[in-house]
Amino acid sequence: MNKLEKARKWSIGKLLVYLFLSLTALLSLFPFYWMFVMATRPSSAYNSIPPTITPGNLLVENFKKVLNQIDFFHSMWNSFVICAIVTLVVLFISSLAGFAFAKFSFRGKNIFFVAILLTMIIPPQLGLIPQYFLISKAGLLDTLPGVMVLFFLNPLGIFLMRQYISESVPDELIEAAKLDGCSNFRIYRSIILPIILPAFATLGIIVFTAVWGEFLWQFTVLRDPENYTIQVALAQLSNTRNVDFGMIMSGVFWATVPLLVVFLLFNRLFISSITEGSVK
């Protein structure tokens, strides 16, 4: 009887957990669903009372309005190029720095690491003017490299890689590789990289989505519509007195599709990194 009661209690508890997770997932997905609904409705549905929660039939028509206002696909390509290059560079630099901070001993290591972490508490708005001045002096204003260069050094990425490498790569494995005559970069390429692929996926998703959604710096640097990213281009849709919310939501909806594709492509490695961390 005790075993039956314990099994029943475990089943009820598990059911409650699943119910809570399902409700949380629905609440998280609702803003995306509502954005899709508004993208299929006329602008008047945005302020309707009661709110409209069922899709309409204007998705294609609203998107055609977007295409008439901005060069949507070219702006998407610019954003993709920026995000892809920044993500690859951040993964390379962060993994190398994380490897150094995790497995090497050198003078001032902890001071350098703390200094890098302290940059995370500085609001990016404070550095906007000096960064703009430096980019201007370098002749990179209104260029895609001028947008990318500030994101190459990622303190969060260095911290994540340092922690993951410290926990996942045994010191004995590195020492054995050194005894076999491997250089530091050979150890990084042949030993470190295969082990930290799940962490790569996690950091890659974080960096890609962060750069894709960044607006302030891109809006400050870019002036030529030919160089607009999708965030800057979408901002041009609201520069009128009569704002077409259906058109704007349609543009925003299609601009989020690449983020969903990236997550679906790398979600297995992303979940793997989470489960490995929980086991450790």
C-alpha cells in the first residue's frame, strides 16, 4: 500500500510539473502568436477591444507593403552576414581566451579575467560616443565592418568558455598531449574544440540572437539604405504619421524566422550543453 501511495504521489507531482511547464511554454509563445495574428490583420485590429486573437487573411498583402517600403531581403542578408561573421569570430576568440584562462598560469591572470568581467556591468550607451569617434577615425562609418568590430570581444563568451573548459577538460589530458609533443594550438584544435562543441552551440545562439536584435549601434553607424540591417530597415516603416501596424508586424514576424531556424538547427547541441552542466 505504501508503494502504491508513493507511486501515485510521484505521478501527481510529475503531472503538476508537466502542467506548469506547458503553461509556461504557452505564455512564452503567446507574444509570437499575437505578432503573427497582427501580421495577418489590418492596422485597426491593433487597438481593437476586445483584442483580436484569431489570424486573418492579410499576411501576404501586409508583407507586400513591407517590400514596397524597404529592401527587406537585402537588409536580411546584411544582418545575416553581420551575425554570422560576429558569431564565428566571437566563438574563436572566446574559446581561445577561455582556454588560456582555464588551463594556463600567467602573471595577472585573475586580474585580467576580473577586468573583462567588469566590462559587462558598463551600459553600452555610455560608450556610444567614444566608439563612434573611433569608428569614424578608422574610416568605418556606414560600413558593415564598422557595425561588426565592436562585438568581436564578448566578455560573456569568455566567461562561459572558461567555465566550460575548466569543468569539461581534464588537466591530465592536456599534460599527456604536451608529453606527446603537441603545441598549445594543436591541443586547442584537436582536444579542446571537439569537447566544447555543445558550449559552442549555446554561445553561438546567444551571440547570433543578440547581434540580430541589436539596434542602437547599427542605427548610429549606418546611413546608406544599401547597408541597412533588418532592424534599421524595419525602423523606417514607422516614420510616418499613420502607422500601419499590420505592415510593421508582418515585417517583424518574417524577421524573426531566421532566429527560429538557427535555434532549430543547433537546439540538440544547446540542450546537450545544458544537460552536461546539470550532471556535473
